[in-house]
Amino acid sequence: MASQTLLEVTRTGRCFLVGLNRPEKRNCVNSELARLLYSAFKQFEKDSESSVLVLHGRGGNFCSGFDLAEAAKFGAAENGVRPHFGPVATDEASLAPMGPSRLRLSKPSVAAISGYAVAGGLELALLCDLRVVEASATLGVFCRRFGVPLIDGGTVRLPALIGLSRALDLILTGRPVGAREAAEMGLANRVCPDGQALQTAVALAEEIASFPQVGCRRALNSVAALILVQ
């Protein structure tokens, strides 16, 4: 399976690995990477040989959100209000600023989190069904510091995952959350030593992929439907 410059897409067994590859930018997402991510997730959905997706970041960080340098270049609307951060969906109505965050996958996904998973990067982590977090990782709604709203599903998925009170704490303050606290509040499903997030996430994905998939996917989709109506 071919790799892209900004995105590495590979398959190992039944696992479909998607790796953000902008290490010099802490894997922040620009418009080009958003579209590549979107395409990769759609490719996984159609791939009958792949049962579980693993999303990770190259170079020591998961994702630091949307590229604010690019966001600053977007033109303002006539009324002076910028209604949208990120690529405008023209041919694909479900394309979001961070890429695939408006998609609803029918197959399981796992985020392998190292370094920073903040702002839109946290929203990508929330898009995944499970999160493996390294001991020194940092999660948080850091976009609060720059006046950028959560527009990639964070306001829906975060309360559903950790409860309204805790979600509002993170959303309104933008404070950093370490791996231990993330595990205590249910934001992290597994905590692993530094440097082992991808290895641990792949092992978890392989375990899930070893089960009969029809029942697994039906249960997943039932839970996902419940989240969306809350």
C-alpha cells in the first residue's frame, strides 16, 4: 500500500495503520493533510481485508490540532466573520476541517497517542473508539487559548465519553490533561510506557480483529447511534 508524504498508510494483518507525518509541526493538520486523512478513512471503510484502524502520529506527537498558520490565511466572509476553519467541503459533504471527523465508521478504530493530542488533535482521538495513551502524553482543548471553536465533533463526543461536568471542565478551561487523569476520567482506555503507544494500539487492534466481526460491528454501530442522539 503506497505511502503519502504527509500521511503514511500501511496494513499489518487485519490492522489498517494511518500515520500523520508532519513531525516538524507536531502533526498539525492542514487542508492537504485533512483531505488525505479523509481519503484514508474512506479507504479503510471499503477495505474488506482490514478490520480495525489504528491512527497515530509520527515523530513523537499524535496531533496538535489544525494548522493555525494556514487558518490565519483564510479569507473572511463579507460580514467580517470567519464561519469555517479548514478546507471547505465542495465535492464531499462529510469532509470536516480535520478531515474525517464527521464520518461514522462501521468498523472499530484505535488512537495511539504520544506527545500532544490537543485541540483538533483531541477531536481526532475522540473520533476513534479506543485511545491508548503514553505516560507522558498531554491531551486538552488547547484551541480555547486561540479563540478557535471545537467544530470536529468534540462538543458531542467528549461529553458522551467522560460526562458533561468533566467535559465542560476541559472545554471551558482548555487545561492540559495527563495520561493518569485521562485514564481516571475514561478519556484513555490504556496507558502505556513512552514510545509504546503504536505497539500497544496495534496489539489491541489485533485482539479486536481476532473476534467474529459481524457481532462486533453491530454492537459498535448501536453504541455510536446512541451517542449521536444524546
